Amino acid sequence: MPKPNSPPSMKFALDGREVDLLHWIYTRPDIKEISGNPAKVLAAIDEYSNAFSVLMNIGSAKGAHITSVIDQHKPSVFLELGVYVGYSAILFGQAVRSNGGKKYIGIEKNPEMAAVANQLVDLAGLRGFVQIIVGPSDEVLRELIRERNEITQVDMLMFDHWQELYRPDVWLLEELGVLVPGVTVLLADNIIMPGAPDYREWMEATPEKKRKLLKSLDVGSLRPNPDVVYETTVPEFNTVFGKVSRSMMFFTCKINKRTGCCGD
């Protein structure tokens, strides 16, 4: 059946497997046993991925790494750009809740994936704590931060949508002034494969190099802050998709004594 209004299918996604996952889980004979149990819902998703169709989920190795970062930093609010079927929303949402946090907010552009994710989040017993918003990442971020004032600072944010959007969304966060020295932790998936070279270049560059870059880049209406400095680590993990990485950016900056802002 033609789907003129849907995004094209990919090798490992958006070909119907995500909805099939939902049918498979909700017709399991042990559905009542896994209901309300985040760990059992995650195990069921893993079982489907191993037995039927591989899902582009965070995976156990990367998932354990991120939950350890959550345990260490204890964010009040965890933001994630790109939700897919909600595996990470359940995993990270439960971790944030267990560490005394207030909320997990996921932003997902694809309404079908958001619907699947919401069903699984509900099954895991995380409705109310996990919020999934449908829309483009930049538009939703502006709405949450500038229009609704629901987010005044970013405690922890994970980029897991499209790699070409990582850098402009970082620029947007810099512009909105919600990155807090000594508090904000930015995480980004798939830095090596399929790769996000523009994002990594910006995050690892010195303020001087960033100013030079901005002279040759089209930033549109965005206002990047070249004076923001990030402390960067890029751990690697072996997955079913090959060797992948997740970058971790601890936001630091020099505080200008005159203005109180990041700067030299």
C-alpha cells in the first residue's frame, strides 16, 4: 500500500517492524506480568529485536553507560532528541526517576514512532513521568524554553535523532542560554557510525577556531556562541550495527567577570 505522507522506509527501521513489535508485545501471554515493570518491558523489546527484526535501540552496552552517567549526575530533567520506539525513554526515564529526578522529556518528529513509544511507556508504568512530544526538535525546544518557559536550564540532554541536526540544535541551545557551566551534560549517539563530523568539530574546537568556522558557515537565523567550551569524551561500543560511539560533553566555560557570561 502506498504511503505518500509517511517517511520512506530504511534498512533497519520504518518498514513496519515497530508496529509489529507493539502487536507482538501486547499479544504475549505474560502481558500482565510485564505490565508496570520497566525492566521486563525492555527485555521484551530486546527479545523481539533478537528473534524477529533488529531495532535501532540504544542497546545494553550504551544503555548501561548512560544510566551510569544519570546515576552520577542525577539530572532533574532529562531531555532526549529522537525517541524511536521508546526503549531509551523507558530506560532513562526509570533511571532519572530512581535518582529523584522530576521528568524525562523526549522529542520525536515521527508521530507513528511517538505513538508506539507512548504505548510502551504506558505499559512500563511510566506515564506521567515520561513525556513524549511530537514535532521537529528545534521547534519543540524553542517552545519549551522560550515560549512556555518549562525548561530554564538543561541538566542532561541526549542527541539521538539525525546527525546533521546535532550541531544546529547545539547552536540553538547556546543561543537560548540554557547550558549551565558545571551542570549541563550533553550526550550524542552515533558519533563514529554513521558519524557526526560537523557536530564533533564544533564541540571540540577552541573559541578561536569556532570564530574562524563561523565566518565560512551558513548558520541561518541561529546565533552560536563560540565562547562556550566543552569537555569532551567519546567512548566506543560494539553493537549489532558494528562499532559505534557516544560522545559525552561536560559543559564548561570561562565566566567573564564583567558580564557574568561565557567568554574570554
